[in-house]
Amino acid sequence: MEMAMMTAARIQNQPTQRLPLVGGLFQRLFFHHVVLVTVPIIVLGIVLIGIARGAILKTVNQDNLEIAARAEAHILEYMNGIVRQLKLAAFEVERYQLDEFSIDRFLNEAMGEEVLEEFQYLYAVDTTGAVIATTVLGSDELPPEGISAIDAVLSGSILATRSVPIESQDQTPAVIMAVPLENFGEITGVLVAEVDARGIWTAVDEITVGERGSAFLVNEDALVIAHKDKSIVMRRSNYSRLESVRNALMGIDGMVDAELADPDNPAAESMMAAYAPVQTAGLKWGLVIHRPVAEVRTYTMQMQLQIAVLTLVGIALALISTMVYTRRLVRPIGALVEGTNRLSEGDLQYKIPVAGHDELGTLATEFNLMAERLAQIQQRLRRVEHLDTIASFASVVAHEIRNPLNAMQINLHLLRERVDSRELEYLDVISGEIHRLENLVREFQTISRPPALNPQKTDINDLLADIVSLQKGTAAAQNVKLTVEYDREIPPISVDQNRITQAVLNVILNALQAMPKGGHLSIKTRREEELSGDVTIEVSDDGEGIPEEDLPHVFDFYFTSHDSGSGLGLSIAHRIVFEHGGQINIDSSSDRGTTVRITLLSEPPVDISSPVQEY
């Protein structure tokens, strides 16, 4: 015990070194979390930027192809309608078997009734190229494009088309078309028509391709016959050097990643191209959609910029959330470090705030329990030190008082033989006080030299029954109702019967002193299943109760709240219980009485034969 006290004193007196706070831990955790969170976001952003570029290019190309396909279908529908009209006119002309008068009348009537409203003029010629009939007054000669179309038909084409050169912005666009005139499968002539091509121009002009894109139509000679920029049509630009034009005239549709807007101008803007053939029987044109590469690149840059901004926002949010999370994680650790420092400084009453129910919360709870246990151990060490002082003093007092008391008792006995019987009552008073002093000396001896324990298997219920039977008279005299409630499942346990009897009796006497005007005293026993079958004795009264400020001192020697008490009863009971390895607790308040619980081990400690000094 002396060694334990010296160790405790050395721990309290030695200088303490405060542990550093967790600033470095916060930086390390924050850095690691930043790396773990932001690196995937950055990698994802880079991947998305790359994917966005490919997706935009694919979307633009697909959009261009769809525009080209729709425009191709529209132009073909327009041209097929004209071809049908021309072939119907040719069928009617064939009926007249090259009769000039009949053919001339039919052609002029058809033009006059607007049956062929898309046609500018009509020529019916024989195989030599001589004009049989025409809707043009006074004209016996075909334009050069008409002659070329006739040659193509006579060479075996079922339909020949030639675009009319545009000389000025005011000139109406036109296309020369020619179909054969047959009689019993033999070509007997050719029907030539100049068709108003404004519908084709309008169809091409209405094609919308992005913000600055355009569409153009080329004929079989790769000459541009329709374009928003009419100057290109007027100068009869040949676009055969463009891959898109060549493929379209070959009957292929597809895309070109980049080509010049104007093959004749090396400084022309680079274009993405989508192309589709505009071809039917005798018609061999090509449609090309151009969209500036710079415009597509702008779309791509905008999308990539948006992804980059979202990535940066994600990184910022990740940094903020990481900082908040790291602070929330480090704060409990800082509280633990602060608690460790306070504990090392001897502040055992400091409590670490418990935040949450995770591992750190559990650690804080266990730390508080450890500090509480250390405080209890420290209090016990102080009690042991105080007890040793009292024991030493009690031993001296008992030794110095016992001998004079013996002499006084002997002399008092001699006086009884000599004094008058009328004065014996005074001697009785003196004898009673001497007896009380002898009892006090015996208590001093119990404190200073407690006897060795003599454990025996004991039925606690029977032990309490004997104690209760001795106190029934006292209880009845104080108008106290005494009730008992025993748990018959309690097995015998090893205790020193005399010492436990003394401890329980002291508790009962203390309870009776608390009820001078009567009350109720209850004694119960039970087996604590959660404590490996330990036995609890519970003594409850409804007396005056103990003030809250006095509860920490009820087991201190010579502390009492009763005028007639010595202040040793509960202290001795406390010591006896701890000698058996048990616990004694008090629950009391001024308005509901006091309950004392004594818990004894179902299995005795390794050795309880010698008195326990440290508790």
C-alpha cells in the first residue's frame, strides 16, 4: 500500500509534458483526402473533355448527313415531278407521229394552260436536230446546251440535263432537259425543255447548316448550279477537286473531316463536309453540305470549357467538403489529445465531449470512463492514506486509554463495596460511561488492526433473518415497519459471517437512526444475473435522507449527520465490504429516503483470508 501511495504521489508531483495538438494531422489528412477526391475528378474531367470532342464531331457529322439526306429527298422529289411532266408531254407528242402542226398546237396549248408551268420553252426536234415545233416564236435554233442534251439522248440516255449558264444576278436559273420521242421502240426525235430552276435554288438556299454553314448542288460536270453565294454559280466554278463532290457524283454518301470551301482559293476556310448523290434516271447531280471547322471547334471549345468549369466546381466542392469532413474527423481527436493533456496534469474531472456513436465516440466514452476510474482509484488512495493516519492515531489512543479505563473499572468495583447504597446510581452512571468508552476503544482497535477474515459458505438469507430478528424489537419501539423480501434462488457464498453481520447491522442501525418518528424499513436480496450471479443486499428506508452535498462523505470516518452517531458505522461497513471484494453504494435524497446496496461476489477473490488494506 505504501508503495502505491508513493507511486500516486510521484505521478501527481512530477512535471507533465503536454502532448502536441493535431495541427499536423489535419494537414496530412486533408492532403490525403484532397488527393483521393480531386485526382479522380480531374481524371474524369479530362476523359469527359476528350469524349465531348468526339461526341460533338460525331453529332455534327450526323446532323450534316441528316440535312443532306433531307435536302436530297426534297430536290429529287422536285426534279422527279418535272421529269414526269416532261415525259407526259413527250408521250402526247409521240401520238402525233412528228406531225408539225399537231405538235406545235399541243405544245402551245399546254404552255398556255399552264399545264407545264415550270417550263420556259419546249422544242420538238427530229433525229437530225431540225426543229419540228417550238413554243418560242420565230426561233428555229436550239441553244448550245439543248444541242448537247439532244446528242446525249441520241446516244442512248433516257434523260439528259444541262444547266444554263448564269450571266447576271437578275437572270433566272434554268436547266435544259431532253427526253427521246419514240415510235414502236425507235427514236424518232427529241423533246427539249428549258425548266425554271428557281425551285432548286430555293431548296438549296433554305438549307440551314449551323451559323455559317452552306449547301451547294453540282451537276454531272462538277459545276456548281445552286449555292447561296450566286457569284460562285455565275463563274461556273468546277469543284471536282473536292473529295465530297467526287464521291457524291459517284453515287456515294458520307463525310469529309476537312476540305477547302473553295478549291480555287488556297486561303479559303476549312470546312467539314457531308455529301449525298442526287441521282435518278438520267439525273446525276451531287449535294454537298459545308460547315466551318472553326465553328465546330468553337462548339467543342464551349463544351470543353463547360466541362472544365464543372470540373473546377466539383474540385472546389470536394475541397470544401474534404475540409469540413477532415475538421469533423480531427476535432474529436483534438479533444482526445486535450483530454490526455488534462489527465496528465491531474485534472481527472475533465470530460471529453462525446460526438457521435462511431469509433471516436466510443474512444471518448472509454477515455471518460478511464478518467472516472482513475479518479475513484485516486480517491481510494487518499482514503487509504487517511485511514492509515486514523489507524495509527486510533492505535495510540486505544493503547493510552485502555489502561486507565481498566484501572478505573477496578477502582469503581472497590468503591461499590464501600459506598452507601443510595449513592450506587452515581456509580452506575460512571460505569455506563466507562463501558461506552471501552466500546469506542474496541472500534478504534477494529480500525487499526482489523481481524483476518474467516470465509465460510453462508446462506445470506439466513444471515439476514438472524439480524432482522434481533432488530425487530428496536424497530417496533421506534414505530418502524420492517419488511423483508428474499430471493430464494441465491446460492451460498463465501463470506466472513461475523464481519458481514457487523456491516449489515451498521447499515440497519443507521437506517433506524434516520427514522426517529417511525417509517418503513425494507430489506431485500437478489441475484445479479448480469454480474455473474453476484448477490446484492438492499436496505431501504423512508427517513430523513442524506443531503446531496453530504453523499461523497458518508463513508468518511467520523462523518455523521446525527447527534448521537459516532461516524464510524458506515465507514466500518464500507471497509468490510471492500475486504470481501464487493461494493457498497448509497442512493439518497432528502425527500425520498435512503437505499444502501451491498454487492458481494458469488465467487470470492483469490485470497480474502487477510484484511484488505487498500480500498
